[in-house]
Amino acid sequence: MLLGKRVNRPAKGYWFVPDGSIRKNELIVDAFGRISRTELGHSLELKDAGFVGVFEHLYEDNFLGEDDVSTHYVVLAYECRLHPAAQIALDGQHSEAKWWNVEALLDSASGHVNTKAYF
């Protein structure tokens, strides 16, 4: 799977799956295309993805770095196919991207627990 090393909170410094937030009044199908373009540089379509499930991510910190503010995300996880040789255009949330196999992720201290939960 493709993981990005996060440069911002939450999960800063960890390898994490590409992700993003659905905006108010944005349809999931539209968010999926926007997020894939932003996170990967490739516009993927929801109809081509497999639904993995619903997950909850809880963090002690938040993306603004405000004291005593935790974060709770409800995640709709999807699996997509992207050729391993595809050029990835990272956004500002990741310092690098790398292809991983499941065993390496599960054994890694730098793979985030919420990413590991998908496997």
C-alpha cells in the first residue's frame, strides 16, 4: 500500500494512508475525486474503489496544535488500485511517499496504529 510520512498533526511523523475530509455539502463521490487529486496527484473515481469499512480515529492532539483539544475522526476507508510506478504528487501534508507491504507496516514502529487497523 502507498503511505505518506505526515508532517502535520495529528499523526505527525508517522506513515499514514492518504486521506482527507469531506467538506460541508460535498458529496462523497466528489470528495473522493478531490482528495485523490490533492493527496496523490491522480483523480480516482469512487466507483472504482472497494469499500473497506468505517473506522474511528482518536487523537490526543489536533491539527491546529491547540492545548487540551483532542480529535475524533469517523473514517470511510476505501481501497484503490494505483500502479506502483505511477508518479505521486505529494501535497504539503507529507514529506515523502513509499510503497509498503502489510507485514512491513504491521512490524514498523513508524507506521501509525490507525493505519495498521485497516489490515
